[in-house]
Amino acid sequence: MSWPLSRRAFLAATAASARGETSGIRRELFLASPGGGVAVMAYAFYTRPRGGEMNSIEQRWSRSDTIDVAYWRRSRDHGRTWSVPVERPTGERCPEGMLRRHPRCGFVDPSSGSYLEFWTEGVLPTDDPLEGLRQWNIFYRVSRDGGEHFGPPRQVIHAGAGFDAAHPFPDVWTGKNCAMLGDMTSVPVAARGGRILLPIQITPLGPDGKLYNPGGGYTYTDAAVLHGRWRGEALEWEISERIQGEPARSTRGMVEPTIARLDDGRLLMVLRGSNDRRPEIESHRWVCYSSDSGRAWTRPRPWTYDDGSAFFSPSSCSQLVDHSSGRLFWLGNITPGNPRGNRPRFPFVIGEVDRSSGLLRRSSVRVVDTLQPGEDPILSLSNFYAREDRRTREVVVHMTRLFARPEGWSGDAWLYRIR
């Protein structure tokens, strides 16, 4: 198993990061936490094919997998200045329990010029986040004027007879299992013919009709890709085949897919795995490929560097980012030793993907941020979103340094600018 940096180089990078001097990387405060026990996670998205108009979503968290409240802001100058925040509820009491919404990424469709916002929504009977594994559904809304105004919310439902809000996809029934979006990093991509590809994850059912968890981890999911085509003001959706993991090698299955197109037209998918409850298993990123525009996928296997050597990665989200230079970047966590489930979620790194092979170029990997002296090793550098700044062409990362403070659920939202 390989680590891209020598220990000496890694320690030097750590010290430089603590001083805010990492070569070609600047960190600046985006939004501060309002106080102890509250973590702010905030992200910004361009809302038109060109120009500097943006929408920002601020989320406030006080417990895992629950957004207490969210705020929307707008910018017309690439995020230099922002409008007054507008609160939007993410939880509402109803007779069946608590309706919870989890905002996800914004996306500009280049074929139509429309801006789309996606989110996951469901009613949790006792407000336990794990109840979402049976309740979540995927929704979206469309803006034709760059995010100023939106059409009605629409649930993502498979095309064809027999599918509806209670049975949105093959082998998915609300109340039994669910289809949901991963973290902010499961970003839609534009495909040929004006299609939109949306990577998702599904909680599978076993032969007994109950949630299936053959790996014995905290949760278990398969991955898939939704194919959307415009039909008037709405999108018509179809689902790819499922991407299934090996429970003996990833106890939580395949989680939080991120996709991009390679030079030969194939689609690359990088996935989160886990060794949760079985720390003796080596924890990797997983990779698969599609040669038919994302309908059929190869069997997932551990992702490697371009020299064929494997690397360790915890169970955390990651993202592939297309850059206007033609380069493809990957951002996520790589650790020098085998992680245990979700941890450690540092260092956080960026590296370039070889657009021919789909492998990570080992020589390009560098540390963006990591644990600093005096910080708790529970520090989480994850739950991020990355994009290109159209004005500077920097790769910009929105990320919260979660658990960096002794009060636990707390953290400021930061902006990392990577040349």
C-alpha cells in the first residue's frame, strides 16, 4: 500500500497548512458558525452558463445527518458580495412525523441554460435520521432565469407505467427502502443529446422484503445513475443498472458516486466504500467504468494510482471536477495507514486524474489541509463541494473543519482556493 508523500514532506505540508502558506492554496472564511454546538456548511453554485451569477446555500447542523435550518443568498459578481440571506425551512412537523429536507447541489444545464436545484426529502416518523433509509425521495426544481425564480418542486420518478411517488424506481418503494442523493459531491453532469446524468444511491431490499445489509456496517447501499431528458418544463428519468459492491470488501456497499467523462468517451465513476465494523479489511476508493453513456457499468474495483499501486482512503465523500483547461481533478481523503470506517478524515488532498486510464496520477497528489497541532484527531475534513472559479480559474473548495473545536458539533465554513 502506498502513500504519495514521504513522511518528511507530509510533515512539512502540515506545518505550511497551519501557517496558511500551502503552495498555491489560500484559505479564507466563507461563513462563521453562530456559536458552540452549531456547524455551518455552506456552498455556492453558478446559475447561468456564463457570467458571475451564483446562488449560495448555508446549512446549520447540530447533529449528524440533520439540517436544522438553511439560508439562500445570491451574488452577481462571482461571490464577492452576497444578498441578505433568506431562510428556508428544512424541517416541518406533520401528522406522520417530521418532514426533513436535505438541500443538495445546484447545476447549470448547458443544453437548455436552465438552473436546477436538487434535494432529498422524506417524512421520518420519530425524526431518527436512519429512518430515511426507508423514506427518502429525490426532488428538483427548475429556474429559467438564473436562479431568481423557480418552477414547482418535482419528485424524480422513473418513466413508464407503474411508477409513482410511492414506487419511484424499480425495486424501490417508499416506506420499505429509498433512492437518495449522496453528499454535495454527487454532482450531475451533462451528457450527449442534452441528457443530464445524476449519480444516486439506493438502499437495497433482501429476499424477505426488508432492508438488506450483507456487510453488517452502519448502512448499506448500491449506486446508480439517473438519465434525465427534457419533456417540456420537466425532466423524464430512467435509471441505469445498479453498481453493487462486495460486502466482504466494503461493509457499506457502494456509496456517494461521483462521475466524469474520459477522453475516449467512457464514463468514470469513483465511489466511497467502508471497512466499518471490520477494520481488518483494507479501505479504498472504488472505481468502475461505462462504455455506453452510463447505463451499464463494470464491476467496481479498488481505485489505484497510475503506477498501479493502491492507496488507503476512509469512508468519506469525494468529487471529480472537470476544469476548463481540459484537466480532470479528484478531491477527497487519502491516509497513510488503513482507516477505521469513517476516520481519520484527514488529510484532504487534490490530485489529477489521467483522462486516458481514469487512474489517479500519483505525482500530482498534494495536501490541501490536514490536522493541525492541538486539534482533536476526530477532525473531519469532508462534506465539501468543489467547483472552478470562472474569473480566476482556481479550483475552489467549500468545506467545514468539523470537530476542530472542543465543543464538538461546531465549525466554520471555509473557502479553499487552489491554483
